[in-house]
Amino acid sequence: MGIISFTMGYGHALPPLTALRAFEAAARCGSFVLAGKELSVSSAAISLQIKTLEDHLGKKLFVRKGNRISLTDAGEMMYPKLARAFEEMSEAARIVRSDTSTRQLVVSVLPALAELWFLPKAITFTEETGISLDVRVQEDPIDFEREAIDIRLTYGSALYPGYRETRLFSDVAIPVCAPWFCEAYPNMDEALTNVPDNKFIHNKWGSNYASEPLWSDWRRQVESDATPFSDAGLTINDLTFAIATAKRGAGIALVPSVLAKTDLASGLLVIPSKHALKMKKDYVCVIPHARFDTSAVRQFSAHLALNWA
């Protein structure tokens, strides 16, 4: 009599779930210490779980250099799929816990993008679809899983590897100021060389952005032999506030053109020079794979005319 064998589930034994969770957290956080804090265990416990997983797979997943870690080729191959699996498990639990009769999307938005671009679109979306929005105005990075976020609207996607992402729009940075500021300097040239350096409003986007549009880059583009700024002028770490400061006549700000569109159309701001600086990244929409095909997300994508090719 022949022997019939059955394989339940997967053909190969799965690694321990705790080891997989430790790997996913360490890869996402880039640190055993931070992963340990997230999972409420010690960094040594994370290291032990990673070792268990490496032994199970017969592959090294991290390169360790002192307190720093980086993914090996095997780790880079494994992380995106594993991250998506945990996203899907988290989403399944969230759906079960939630009141499914309530249609709501949790949308996380970069501060300047929220007020200057997204607000009118959010209003029309809820009016047209009946889907309510929970809008979180947040700086990068955000944690999709911990905060149960469906959609992230931000500048650049480098902080969110392994997620679905598409372009919202590309942009250029342009100089803007109040109309009466131009009246104080009636002979402005295209390079704005006759405006005192302390009248340029500098905006710092924060430590996560190395590609922010800078006045120094704009000046070098207009004049290859441009001299450095002799006076720092006003430095502001919030783009919305930088635009408000320019509207008050305090100086000239260098801002994304899309975000200044409404104030330019109303005449509250004018453009003192036609020179624009191409921004190095696109504004993007980022969505976890597990939430991508939900009805509410599909309607949101259609409302913003997003192309997910």
C-alpha cells in the first residue's frame, strides 16, 4: 500500500515569527537599538532574533559595523516582501477592529502641502464621495503601521522604500514677494542683485531633506560667478510661514510655484524675477500595498487623477 503524504500550508517551514518581526523592524529603523525600543525588547534580543533568522535561512541579512547596520543583498531581497506581509496583517486586524459601516481614509500630509495644495481637494473629495477624511498634518518620516495611515502626501519617496508611490506633481522654486516690496526696490534686475542680502527669506526644510531649493543655488544658476550671501537674513523652518512672511513685505522667499499659486492669482504675491530653480524631487503619493486596492483609496486616487502605471 502506498504512502500518501500531505503538506499543510507552506512546503518549507516558516522562520519564527518573532525573528521575522525583529528583522522587519531592524531593517525599517536601520538600528537594532531603535527596533528594540519599538518592540519593547533590548537591542541584544533583536540581535539574537536576527541571528536565529540568519541561521534558519543560511544567509547573512545585515552587515554590522560597530553600532551601524546595513542590509546585505539577501536582506534587501527579503525586506520589501516581508514589510508588505506585515502591512497586510496589520490592515486585516485594523479592518476587523474598525466599524466597517464608517467610510474613512486616514491621510497624512506634509504641512505646507496640506494648507497650500491639499485643503481644497480634501473638501471637494468628501463632498463628492461621502468618504470622510482623517487628515494628519505631519513632517517626515511617518509610521504607516503604527499610526494606521492609509495615504501619505509628501515631497520625495526615499523615506518609504517598499511602498506603492506615484507622482503628484513636479515643480520649480520661484522668488515671490509682496507687491509693495517691489516698490521699495523699483530697479530690481533679474538676478535681484540690488536687493540687500538680509531681505532674502531662507527656508530650511529640516534634516531629512538634502535637496531643498536654496537661494545660493538659485543665485549660481542666474549668475555663474555669483558671490555668497553676506547676511543670512531671515531663516524659517516652515514653508507656509515663509510664504506668509513674504506676503507681509519682509523680503523675498524662494518657494515651490504650485504652493504659491493661489496667492499669486489673488495679487498678494508677485514674482520679481522670471528665473526658476527646478526642484530635485517630485511631490508624491505613497500608499501601503495592503491598502492600495480598497474602494476608498481607489476613489481618492481618481479624485487626484493619479497615474499608478
